[in-house]
Amino acid sequence: MGIGQSQARVGRSQNRMKLAQNQIYRQGDEYLRIVELERLEVQYKAVRNLLTGEGAHQRVSKKEFCRLIKGATLLTQDEVRLLRGEAPSPAE
């Protein structure tokens, strides 16, 4: 294995994101919220409007979910509050 190959591996591992329950991702005009996170599966809810919360529950493998959110944006809690019309948390 050459130096370039080991550096490529390091670069890939730095781009990994850790999935967690209640994370919300924006994918186009749709929001995906992780409802239940298991070892091999993810149950998520796809909604178009965060205010109403109306949407369909889906259960897919982690691998499939990661492919689904590729290119999506993970929203911060403050971004979610703003989209829901709530006041952002006070700065510390």
C-alpha cells in the first residue's frame, strides 16, 4: 500500500457523520427525521412541512439511508426551531 492510498483512507473517514435519533436532514424540498435508530436499520419520517409533521414512516437499512441522505444537509437545532417558527436558543 502506497502513501497515497493510506491518505485517501484517512480523508474518507473524516467525512463520516454519526447518525443519531431525532436528527433532521434537508433533501431538496423534503425533510427526513430519524425516528428510531437500530444497529442495522433506520426508521425515518419523510415530511414536506416541519410545522404539520405530516408524512410517511419508512424503515430501511442503514446503508440505504446513508445513500438516501448523501448530499443532504443536516439541520442544527436552531435551524429546526426557525423553520418551525420558534425562537432560537439563547447564545451561551
